[in-house]
Amino acid sequence: MFKTECKLKTEKKIYFCILCSIIGILLALVFNKIIINDEMEHLRMSWLVGHGEVPYRDFFEHHHPLLWYLFAPIIMVLPHNILWSFYTAKILSFICVLLTYYIIYLIIRRFLGGAYLAPYFFVVLFTFYPIWYGSSLFKPDTFSRLFYFFGLYLFFCYLETEKRSCLVYCAINFTISFLFLQTIVFSIVPLAIPMGFYLYKNPHKITDCMWMSILPLIILGGCVCLLVFTNAWDEYYQLNWLLNRKMLSVINPSGSVIDVYIVGLLVALGILIWKYVKHLLSDYEKILGIIFFTEFIQHL
């Protein structure tokens, strides 16, 4: 069973930081009157799906389609006006971000030493305008992150409680996250390292992994069958995997771009390394260290 640091009493300033962050995103949501290309893209694809078009076969796309299928029924019942669709999509994105915040708070409170760490987390990551702006966007990334963090929370719950149901629900959430955004797989796969270590220490738990795999395999198998049945499989594979792999060399021919998020990753890695040297690092923080490191490599 994994160890955790002692939980400390919740401080009032965490609520102040969360409130400031929420207000910031809400202001970005209200005052941003520009529909960026990505948002228009996903609104358009939702509209096409709502009119019976099949992704990849009938129109070009290189993202996973779950967002379009979920938003298509909504966009079809709204008045035929772009502003109705746009602000409805933004409101749903805002609600999704709020839920993501709450799940991150639960992870910090339960597994990372107590709620006293949460204010610093929100100050570093969620009190800057670029983050507010990005959080208010209607994109698959926003919804994928929600299910990813909920899956990560359930993964930690499994390591703490050893309840099989936590691992099963964790796998379902990761699968849904992947159906929103294919690149999230690079944040899911690294979790195989701590899971492998856990199974090495507890070989009798291998049956939990078998149960964990059943529903994701059924869901993904059903998606593959749907793509094959609609004659969209070949285009899906070419556009979502082969094309996306080649796009990096076209968009960025120089080879690497250092973006603003690398700064946050370096800070997080630095803190984890310092705690490791001081022998203060919990097992859950070690797992986050693996995730941060692989994320850093991806950004490079």
C-alpha cells in the first residue's frame, strides 16, 4: 500500500486563490469576443456531424471525434446563430474547467500532503491570463484533461485502498480522455511504470489489471468497428496518426520550440528533485515526477 504525507488543515487562502482563478477564467470567457480557429473548427465539425456527416470519410480532420458527437445534438437544437453555439460551447468548457480544478484540489488534499499545497499550485498554474484564456477555449483538450485528472485521482485511490473498482473506473476515464484527444495517451502510458512496480510488489493483484482492461477494450473495439463500418478507418489512421506525426517537422522545421509551459514543468521537477534529496518525497509525488518528466520530454 502506498504511503502518503500527513494531511494538514485546510487554509482559507486556498479558497481565495481558487476564487481568483475562477473569476479570471470567467472574465476571459465574457470579454473574449474573438472566435479562434480551433474553436471555429470544432464548432463546424459538430455541426457537420449533427447533419449526418462522418468524420474523416466526409471531411478532413486530425483530432478524435468524441467532442463533436457530444456537442452535435446541442448545436442542432440551438437557434441557427453562431453566437448561441459559441457561448454555449464556452459555458460548457468553463464548467469542465471548474470540475477539473476541483479534482486537482482533491488530489492535492488527499495524496500530496494536504490542502496547504493547493494555494501555491493555483498561484503558479492558474492565475495567469494565458492559462485563463486557454481554459475558456472550446477544444477537445479541455474535456480530455477533465477525464484524465479524474482517472489519475482514481489511480491514486487504487494504490491507497487496493479496491479493484477504482482501477476499473480509472481505466474507463482514461479511455474517455483518449477518445477526446489522442495525444493524451503520452500522459497515460507513463503510469505503466508505477503500476508495474506495484504489481511486482503485489503479484496477486494481476487479476485487477485483467478486469481493468475489459471495458476499455470493449469501448475501443466498438469505436474501431464503427470506423470500419462507416468506411472511415483508413482515413482515420492516416490523418490522426501518420499525418500528425509528420506535422511536427512541417510546423517546426528547426527541431524544437521552448514554450511557456516548460517553465512550469521545470519548476515542478525542481521541487520534486529537492524533496527527493531531502527524503521528503511521497510515492504519489514520485508518480507525478514520472508524468512531469515525460511531459517535459514531449515539449522538447
